[in-house]
Amino acid sequence: MKRFTRDQMAARVARDIPEGAYVNLGIGLPTMVANHLPKEREIFLHSENGLLGMGPAPAAGSEDPDLINAGKQPVTLLTGGAYFHHADSFAMMRGGHLDFCVLGAFQVSASGDLANWHTGAINAIPAVGGAMDLAIGAKRVLVMMDHQTKGGESKIVAHCTYPLTGVKCVNRIYTDLAVIDVTPEGLAVVETVDGLAFDELARITGVPLRRASATAG
């Protein structure tokens, strides 16, 4: 089955980030979005460890060990960017000052519940970080994740079985198979990877899906 690559997923998310938006990119897959943001748009990237105006990853050999994102990956700082205290960064997140956050997930429910910090496995290390603050503080929550687990189970579920990060907080889901909106009427499929029929996506997902209207965005 054909699937979107990681770069294709990141580029698809980047297309949906509008001019002038303040955006937090979560640890892991979401950090790739920074490398695909349209250069003609002015978008302000926030990192919870105290950066605003974060740029894409630096070229190999030009990394600054003191300039990292929340995932400890080297980043760049754009002209006009700023550093500030960790507490101020969390105040921005909790205070509704971010337009978007992009997070990874273990599960997303049909009603938009998010589980992304712990699988409940005995040997798993809980890693909530700032995800709870972002999930309730950002104006729109976008999730990037594989559509299925390595065992072939859907990560989009009727009800999350893992500990929740946030309740009814997810607005749009980007997977390696589809882009899906969480709406009051249920999950609406905006687009799918080439060659994947709607009925097959519905079978793989295992929860009710409908086709989004042509005006969905």
C-alpha cells in the first residue's frame, strides 16, 4: 500500500499554516514541518524551552550546541527571534497565545481526545513534557502520526485506551494515509494518499468516517 513519506506529511501540514501564525512544533515528527514552511509566509515558530522565531535545522557542521529545540535537536534562530525564560514560554502556551500546535500521538479518538504521553506499558517512560499545556492552550491542535501501529492496529480509535493528554482538543489529523478533520458530526476525510479508496481507508481505520465537504480547510 502506498503511503505518504515523512517529508510529504510535514509538507502537507506546512501548507495549512497561514501567514502570521504563531506555532509550536512538538517533539519528533512535527519538528520536520519547520523545513517545509513556505518561504513567502512569515510564520513564528515557538519552542517550549524558550524560543520564538525559530528557523529550520542548521546545515551540517554549523550547529550551535546552545541553540536547540525542546527535543534537544539543533535549530536556527531567524532575524528578530528571541530567547526567554521557560516560565514565560509556558505562560504563552497556557495563555492562548499560540495559533497552532503540531503534536505526535499514540492515539486520537473519534471525538478528538489525544493520548500522546504514555502507552501504559510497564517499561515505558512517561514523557508528558508540555503536551498537556499545548493541547488546551493552542487555538488549533494538529496531530501528525502513522495511521497504524507496527502491529497493524489503527491509531485512530473510538475511545482512547491510553492515558489522555487532552479531551476533545484535536482539530485535524495528518497520517501517512490521509488527512482527517475532527468535527462535531464525526471524522471527515479531507484527502487520502493516491490509490487508496475511501472504503479501504474506513476498513483500516475501524471507526465511522465520512467524506469532507469541498469547502473543508
